[in-house]
Amino acid sequence: MSVTGAGHSADLVVINGRVLTMDDDNPVAEAIAVKDGAIIAVGSLASIEVFKGPATKIVDASGGSVIPGFIEAHMHLFSGAAELGHLQLSGVHGFDALQRAIRDYASAWPDAKMLVGQGVDYTVLGDERVTRHHLDAILPDRSFAMAAPDHHTMWANTRALEMAGILHGRTLGPGNEIVMGEDGLAAGELREGEAFGPVLDLAGESRVRLGLATGGEPEPMPTAAERAADRDIMRRGLAWCARHGITSIQNMDGNLYQLELLAEIEAEEGLACRVQIPFHYKNFMTLDMLDKASVMAERYNSEWLSSGMVKVFYDGVLDSWTAVMVEPYADRTDWVGEPLFIPRQFAELAVAVDRRGLQMAVHSIGDGAVRAVLDGYEAAERANGKRDSRHRVEHIEVVTAADVPRFEKLGVIASMQPPHPPGAMDFPLEPTVSRIGQARWPLSYAWRTLKNAGAHVVFASDWPVSPIDPILGIKAAVLRKPWAKTDPDQSFSLHEAIAGYTVEGAYAEFMEHRKGRLKPGYLADLVVLSADIEAIAPEDLHTVRPVTTVCGGKVTYQA
């Protein structure tokens, strides 16, 4: 047993648990005592009984697993929370089913000026690409747009395109495209944020997207009522996280406004999760704008609310051919994708961010993007000297064999999402696997390959791109199957997968001395599960649910 502060009655004790501490020195226990937001003892039931006092809150785990609170290392809190109210189209297939879903939603929201759907498969109509004409046949007289699960492509009807002023196209920056039809008008498919931003603005949710779209602040500043409504959206998102056992969030889009909203919630009633919000650097910015990233890092640096990270997009996604590849796409052999930064420009940015002592997290899906980002981190190390920077590469859906060992060599974190490989959870195999091409399959979503090569691999959902539930992610990681018999096995063991959502998440935010494990002196962030997760067959893991979430010693969710 480990104890600090013996002799004090605890604020909260968890009893009768199968405690998986993720602490190698004391891997299994039965009970935990908590005081002043921190763990004071982990041990046998008998050893924890001494910490019970008249005011101690008792949480009976009833034989269920007790594990460190999940650390969601890559998600979009503000926009994800807003999308909880949108039309959910995941799993809808065929024109008739799509029409039924959209028309039902439209009748339920008769006064909405813009209707938005989420999570529609690229193959919703089989091999046929969706156009505005399909959507016009479903809903001709109201503005409607729907997003692919990856949030990199949207499809809009004619009315929405007209109202957004893009029916006749528009000049856009690199990597963004309004697909044009043979009639000289927009076909309805909009690739990347600059293309579909004007359509989404019609929905009146531009503030929730600012951290993704521009990294800038609301203009004009919201009224008191708008600000209160935005705080409510954030609260909804935090509650959704707590419901899924999440106690820490590493957000992957950001601006000062999000930090201010969260600080206001913290002052009013406290936060249900700890949140890190980055500064989002876009390709139209200049390096002096990193001053704002430094200000955010200095102003917000508590264990509840912090910044200190710069988020960047280097490329798009495979399904719309906007990910950047080393060799051409298997199904588009004259095309490797267009980067959002030229390599030299990105390297200058990496050097500048690193010089400020800030961490960097870069969306890099294609192997060409992964290589350019690693090159940038190498340039930063060369220019500024080696330090414990823990810069991150986000997604890494394809990587080359030559770049695998560079993660460990440069101390770079591989931030990956178990729900993302086609076939692992909700995403269909096509069109992605054909786009990648079989020659690249062995190094696609290569978690095990990177881990075996010494990289720190951290797991997350990328919510709202994938369902937020870490237990579904753990199941996807454990059950991962190769696409071809000759491909290497990339699956994780149950303990490795849990570590990806706890121990590695803490490491990714330089907090491995305070969270990610259940041990004395660590923050009292934990989740009690409905069953013994180690005793459940992998294919039944989805039946295990969080029943109590505790963050900072306070119960933030109770089933």
C-alpha cells in the first residue's frame, strides 16, 4: 500500500473496486482515498477504511474496474458540443434513407434558417458522388448542408450555395476547393474549411468554429446573451465528456475566446474536466502572431485550464484527396495532394514555435505531410538545440518506413485515433483503402509499428469526427485487424490501449507526474466502470460503461 497524509479523514473514498492503477510499482488495489482534490492512499479495502470520516463520500465500485480518468488527447470541444444538436447521419445509406432522415429533421426544426447534418459517409449513395441536385430533390426550398465524418468535406444544396454566395465558385487558398460542375456552377461538394465556411456561417454558429476556421476572435465581440449561450454550449460539451469518463481534454482548435468562456465557467461553478486550449496557427498568418500564443500560455497555466500549444494543419484527408502523399494516390496517379504550407515555410514556423518553448501539434495525415512535419521539427532542433519539446504529429494515417524511427530520435509524440482506420469502427473500408493502395497498407494507421520503434503513442477520438467514447476506442485498438493477411498486426493489448488514453495522454501534456495513474500525490481524476474490464471479452467491451467519473476529487458524472 502507498499512503501520504495518513490520519486525515478523506473527502471521498472508492471501495470494492478492481483498481487498475497504471502504476507499475503498485499495479492493482481495492480502494482509493481522496482529499483536497488529490489521491492520498491506494491500497486494500482494510487499509483505506481508516480514512473514512463522518463527512466522507463513499463510492462503491461494486467489483467494477477503477482506472485513471480518460485523457482525451485530440478533440474539438466547442464545435463538437454545438453539433450534438445537429442531424446525425452516421450509418444512413441509400437515397431513400437519406431523404427520410433529412425531411424528418426539417419538419422537427421548421424555423431553423439553416439545417446541418453530420457524419454522412462518402459512399452514402454507393459509387455515386453526392451533388446539390440530390439534395435539391430532398429539400429544394430550405438551406441544407451535410458534413462527412472527417469534417473535411461538406455537400450543400443549391439554396445554401446561393445564400452563401458561392454557387458561381470563388477563389480559395491552397488545399481548399469548391468542386465545379459541367454547367459552370458549384456541384455541391465543398472540400476543406475555406470552401464550406460561408455555408456553415448561415447556421449562426460561426463563433463555435472560429478556433478551427481562423484561430481568431469573434468580430464583433458577442453580446452578454450570446456569450451566455456559448458558455451553455461549452457546459454541454464538458458534461458529455464527463459522461464518458473523460477528466482531461487536449483540444485541437482554439482561440482566446474559448479560454475566456471556460475561465468564466470555472469561476461560476468549476469545470467538469481539465482543458488545454491551443493557439491555432493558420497558413495566412505571420510569425509575429505567435506573440498571442505566448500570451495565452502565460495567462492560462493552471491544472484546470491551460494553453502552451500551437495547433497547425499541414494537409487535409485521404477521402477527398487533400492529404499530402510522398507517392501519388493509388486511384489518382497524377496527384499527391497540395500542402497547406510549403515545407520551408513550415520549418520556419516550427523553429519559431520551438524557440518560444511552446509545444506544437500538427495535423498530418498523408506520409508526405508526416515527413514534412518531422523535417520541420528536425530544423527546430538544429536551430534551437535539443530539448524535451514533445512536439506532436496528429493522425499519421500513412507513414513511410524511413520516417518511423524519426519519432523516437526526435522525441516526437505520435497522436493517433483507434476509431479512424477504415473497418475498425464506423468508417467503411471504401473509398479510403483503395485510395491508399495496397502497397501502403502495411504502414497505414501503424500504431504498433510506431510503438515498437520507441515512439510515445497517445490515443484519442478526434470527436466529433468519431464518437467520443474512449471505451469504444479501446475496443477498436484491441480488435484491430489487418486489411490483408500479409500486413503487420497493429493492434494493442487491453493495458496498452488503456495506457494510450491515460499514461500517454498525461505524458503528452507534460503532466505524467500528476495524472494518468492512480497513486498518492496524483490528481484525484478517476473513472469507475460498470464491470471488471479485464474480465470482459474484447468484442463485448462496448458493454462496459462509466458509472462514476471523479475529477479533482469531485463527482462530475453519476450514472
